[in-house]
Amino acid sequence: MKLGVNSVLFKGVDAKTAFKAIKAAGFDGVELSAIQGMCEHLVLDAWETQAPLVKAAAKEAGVELLSMEVASLDEDRLT
């Protein structure tokens, strides 16, 4: 079993900083926050350019990307 934490807890910092703090706290992975208007460690409208950067930041920090929270029922956004 792997233990992860939602990056929304680190909404005041960028993804790279959040991932390093999550690793330092002893977690194995991250639930990536993509919550529009609240905490977007991944902006879904720009996911194609941001995804490689997020993956690289996770690898550098030594955490796995376990899941993602979108917090929306908008079908277009979810797609």
C-alpha cells in the first residue's frame, strides 16, 4: 500500500515545492490538485504543456502521482 496526500494542502506554493514537502513528510505519493479557482497544481486547460513539468517535479522529489482531484461535475472539464 502507498500513502499519499492531496497537494491542495500546499495551495500556497508551486507543485515542485509541494512535492518536496510531501516527500519530506514521509508520504509515497501525491493526489494532484486540479481544482479550478482554488488550487491548480495542474491547470487542465494547459495540461499538455504542464504534464511533463509536473511529472518531472514528482520524479525529482521522489513521489508518485497517485491520483488527481478535479472537484467538478462539468462533463467538458472532466473529459
